[in-house]
Amino acid sequence: MGRIADAKNGLVGAFIGVLSILPGASGGVAAVVFGIYERLMEDLGDIFHKWRTDFRFLLFVGGGMVLGMAVTAFGLDWLMANLEVPAMFFFTGLIVGQFPDVYKMTKEDGKKSSALNYVALAAGIAVTVLLMFAGSIEETGGDGVMARGGTMYVVLIVTGLVIAASKIAPGVSGSAILLAMGLYKPLINSFTDFDLVVIVLFGIGLVTGLVLFAKIVTWALRSYRKSTFHMIFGLTVGSTLLVAYNTLTVTDTWIEAAGGVTALVLGLALSLWLSRLSEKYSNELQG
């Protein structure tokens, strides 16, 4: 049973890793669907103790996530280098497809939204816009290469923190946020080129964020669940609008636009299929 459980955790981790890289998909939702979300949050929230008592679980889930993210990153690196416009349209479709699911989270209690909920919604949109400007403070170099400089180094660490929060909060696509910031392609390039400076700084923010935000997000969902989901919805709305805008800016010809529309439909279809798959497994788990 131990080996079977290890294999299952490794596969689930790999699936979460793949969804974590694809814009519009949520690794957090996948963790919920496969029934490991609460256990993972508890482990991350008390990592210094749980690392010893739940080592095998963390090892196989974490290893699977790294493998899934690495394989997907190399595939997307080629895609962004050779088919950037269709890829951006495809990503936009993926993000738009998750929109209804995140909206449903704000209505799960059946109550009307309060003023505090709308403030949280506005804050989510504002955060996305601010992150976009933060990512534009220092422009990347040619061909999507990450720039060097103190400001960008700070942005990398902060980005790692934000992406960590997106991994923990179900329904938020960290990759969509990166697209909105204009950092998605440079980061993918940096990872596939094994740029240790970028990888280490981003990793510092990511690991720190995972440890810090595990307790914070869990507490927020328990104490201010509706407002938290409104903020998550705001992040999704902001990401959708900004990614759509960025997609249009890289489209130069009608031929590219026509191919982009096809890619958009394919991305939307894939996103809706993933949504139905998640709902199916959630219903089976609850049943």
C-alpha cells in the first residue's frame, strides 16, 4: 500500500505541477479535487515538524510537482518562442474558462455581497494592476530575457511570494498573474536556460510564501471566507482583462488574429473540460 500511495501522490503532484504552469488553470483546485489540499496546507503551515512526520507524502507530492512544472515549462518555452500569438490567445481562453467557477465561489453561501466583499473584490483587481506595473518597472531584455538590476531582483522575490499565495488559494492562476505582469515568458525562458540568479531569487520568494501564506490563507478562508473569495475573484478579473490586453498588443495581422481566435476557442474548451472534470471528482469525493 505504501508504494501505491507514493505513486498516487507523485502522479497527483505532477498533475498539480502541470496546472500550476498553465495560465488559467489552478494547482490549488487540483489539490482540492484529489483530496490532498487540507493535508498539504497543514504540512506547509507546520513544515518544521511535519517534514519529519509526513516526509514521504511531502517528498512524492513535491517531487511530482517539480517534475510536472519542469516538463510543462520546456514545452511552453518552445511554444512561446515559435507560436507566441496563438499561445497567448490559447492562454486567454484558459483564463476566461475559469471565470464562472471562481465567481461561483463568491455565491456559495447564497447571501448577498456586502460592502466589505466589494472592497475585497476591488482590492483583488487593484493588486493585479499594481503587479503589472511592478513587472514593467525594469523592462526585460531582447527575446524575453530577464533584465538585471536591484529593482527586478526585488520584483522576483515579491513575485515568488504572490505565486506562492496563488498556489495555496484554490481558483487563482499564478501563471495568469505572471502573464498580466509581463513576466511569464521571461521566467519560462530563465527556467529552461537554468538561470540560477532568477531561479534562486524566485525560489526564495516562493518557498517563503508557501510557508507564510499556508496559515494565512487557511485562516482567511475560515474567518472571512466570502471576502476572501471576492478578492480571489478580483484577481481573476484583473488577470483576465490584462492578459487579454497583452494578447491584442502582440497581434499584428488578420491572419494571426484568425489563428488566435481558433486557439482561443481551444483554450476555452480545455478550461471548461477541466472544470467539469473537477466538478465530477468533487461530487464523487463528497458522495
